[in-house]
Amino acid sequence: MKKRLYSNIPLAQTIVALCEAKGINHIVISPGSRNAPLTIGFSEHPDMNCYSIVDERCAAFFALGIAQQIQKPVGLVCTSGSALLNYYPAISEAFYSDIPLVILSADRPVERIDIGDGQTIRQKNVFENHILYSANLYSEVVAESKIEDRNVRQKQQEAQKHNQREINLALNKAIEQKGPVHINVPFYEPLYHKIEQPTVAPKNIPIENPYHQFSEKLQSEMLVEWNLAKRKMVLIGVSSPGMVDQKWIDDLAKDPSVLVLTETTSNIHHPSHINCIDQLITSLTEDEFLALQPDILLTIGGMVISKRIKAFLRKYQPESHWHIDEKKAFDTYFCLTEHIKLQPNAFFNDFLPETEFVQSDYTSFWISVRDHRRTKHQEYLQQIPFTDLKAFEVVFNVIPDHQMIQLSNSSTVRYAQLFSLNPTFKVFCNRGTSGIDGSTSTAIGAALGSKIPTTLITGDLSFFYDSNGLWNEYIPSDFKIILINNGGGGIFRILHGKEESSNFRTYFETTHCLTAIHLSKMFGFEYHVANNLDEVASGVQKMYRSNNVPHLLEVFTPREENDSTLIEYFKYFI
């Protein structure tokens, strides 16, 4: 058995030991020199799962994908300088999506900053607007011989205590509040020396899990209001599978005064739910909007994708808006009245058994509207030519059961919102900041972290933007990519006020003639292509017949027909 080695720098030993003590054992490392003490410490540890990814932006999204699935912090290690700044897109996504990341950035000692030294920037608090905690550590001088100077020894002891406390606080914050933290770690040279025994035994400060209580007074007041209301809307945004027990979903469905609206990323399914919100909201009259306006809005989960439901609830506000979440509540609809700091199951366990069913036609009426819209949806799809909308219909119908579906942002996730997806799918998308950057890297990290067969459905700009996400050795052999290539940023073609011109095509739509065939070959993917509906169906089926290597299906759709088909789709419901 290989003998474990340690960095000779106590600060590096402290970080590795405290990560181990808190169960943080997935570490994504980008190569560099200044971070060598951390790289040595983690990579030499037999219980650490270490991954080497060169591109720091991809590394951060890869780590985010792992953390998204294992629901535990994942460490990121990089060298000093601009390397650290490449983490920022994923950090902002983690901040708004409540995904725990631990950023461990190596740095030069403070006296080397802003004097013209290489690979130095101002790293302290660099993420302060989008971070839960910034720990700025003290550097240590590791002497070759025993130090006799009492003042020097005292300073070393004080530095160790400060560093130990700051590391504990940062790691605990990532675990408790589920978000990103930054630990900035300055190192003196030499950086590569190893020893066989650690020289420090850092104290693990325990995590203090806050306990939030649903007060009897507030619960009583909310029950009275709930039991009187004849129109109650439950809106569920981004949620992990299993976040709400089926028992409570079934109970909500039995109440004729409760209308449940779910998004594709909610991972919640029930026959009585409105699961394609934009189909329902589109083309309602003023009287219908007033009939849909809820007395009480209860929201759970994260970000909501549908712009239409957000616009509706901002204009036709409920009397009360309650949000259920242990950590935070966004006032998305400008009418938030209560933030109940409980996990949804805990809230429903306390609340729903005390509620009474209220006689109302609220649910039945809107379910009938939903069913009519579903019929119109099918009618329209049967008569349209091959476009993005038709391609997505075929893709969602042919993908086999029990896949994790990772969606890229912009058009892709919005198209997904128009379909009733297979309830065996587990659906994820980076909706914290809704950026197109990092979708591929996140999907690969999620596939690795979950061990679930994973399909990434992505648009062309998102895919090519994050093509370095394929540059790693950790892509599972059963990983699939379905790339909808419509030759540009198709989302911009459906925006109001767009003008067909060379400026529009260059600076907004960003037209191109790129294809993924050479990238597929370079990164070891088996490549498939589809130019019509039959080829889409057969291409998807071919991909899932083999799991020996990753597969990519590139679907080429007509750039100039996609927007008119989608615009007419919404008009068809009138």
C-alpha cells in the first residue's frame, strides 16, 4: 500500500484535514504551481476523489454539477492570478441556486501583491457580491530548522489559530447554508516539499444547524386564511427530485380550491397539475386573468422560468404570498407576505392536516382549460414542418425512461416547458443566473456525481461556448448529448422588436456555420447527424443502443422558420 505523504506547509495540512473532517471528499483541481501544497495534500489522500481539469471555468461548473447531485460541498483548487476569476460564472450560479462549493485559491504572500510580481491580482474578497463567506488566511514561513525566537513562534501560533478558525467558519457556512465560500490561501516558496507525518492537528469546530420553528400563532393565522380562500395557487419552481413527498402532492390535488402549477425543473408530477404553464397563460382575456388571480399564492422551490406567470402574478397579485424555504425567499412578484423557514415537507406535515377542503370550481375550471390547450397543442404539432418545436417533440418522446436530463439555457429549457415530460426523468438546468455558459461541464459533473445515465440537451451557442467542458477524462461512457443546431441564437428571433438585418444577425442572433463533428472526433464521442424528423427519431434510438462510448446527435433545424413556428404556436391557442 502506497504511503501517504503530506505537504510540509501546516496551512495546507490544516485545510485538507478540516475538509476530511467535514466530509468534503470531492476536489476538482486545475494545474498550477502556487497551489502545489494543496494539490499534494488532496491528491495524496487515499479517501479524496480528485479530478484534474485544466480550464478553470469548466472545472467550476463540473464541480457545481457534482455538488448539485451529491448535495454536499465540492472543493475547487486553483493557482494564483487570473485562474481564480474564471470560477466566477459558476460561483454566481451556485450562489443563486444554493449549491455548495468551496473555492480554495492559492495566492502570493500579501507583500508580493501590486509590486509587479507575476500571476498576482487582488484576490481577497474578490467574490464578495456572490459568496456566503470569504476567508482570507495568513501565510506561513516554514523554517528548515527549529525556530527558537519566542516572538516568531507566537506569531506562527496566532496565524495557525486564525487560519483554523476561518477555515472552519467557511466550510461550516457552505454546509449549513448550501452555497459557495472562498478560502484564499497565500503560500511562501518552496511549495513542493513533502513529509510523511503531519505537523498540525487542527480542531474541527462543529456545525451549528439552525432550528426554525413554525410558531403556533402564525400557523393559526395562516390556517384561518387558507380555509377561507376559494382560490389558492401553489407554484413550484426548481426542485430536486423527492423534495416534496408524494403524500402532500396527492393531498393538495384533492382540494378543489387549490391549483398547482409546476415547471419542468420542479421534478413533480400529478395528473391534476398545470405542468405547461405558458400554454395556460397564453392568450387569456382580462376576465380570465381575473378568474385565475389567486387569493393566496404559496411558492416552493427555486427560480421560476416562465416569464408569463411572473408577469401575470405581478399584475394580478394575490392578497397573500407565502414562500416555504429554509434559507431565503425572493419577492419575485412584489407581494411577499410570509417567509416560512422550513423544509417543504416539514411545513406540509404541520400545516396540511389542519386544513379544510373549500368548495370551489377554481381547480376544475382551469384543468378544463388545460385539457383544451393540450388538445390544441397536439393539433398544432401535427400540422407544422420540421423545426425546433417539432424536433423537441420527437426527442422527448424517444428518450428512454429513467434518464437524468440536463438542459442548457435560453431556447432549450423554454422549449422543454411546452411539453409534458416523462415522469421518470430527473430534470436539471442552471437557472440560478440562467446563463448559457457551463451547461456541458455541469452535465458531465452531474453524471459523474449521480452515476445516473445522463442526457444533455443543448443549443448550438451554449454547446460551442462550453466546448472545453469535453476536455477531461471523466465523461461516463453512457453520457449522451443532443445538440439542436439552428445556426445561431434562435431565442433572439422571437423577441419583440427584432429587426431582420445584418446587424441583428451578427450581434444578436450570431449566425454561424459550425458543426460538432470534429469536436466529437477529438473528444472521443460517437457522432450522429439528423436533418429531418425520421433522422431525429432514428438518431436518438441509435444513441441509446450503445453505452460503450459517449454519443452526440447533432440535429440541424431551419434557422429562419423556427421563430415563426413558435410565434404561431402561441397564437394557435386564441
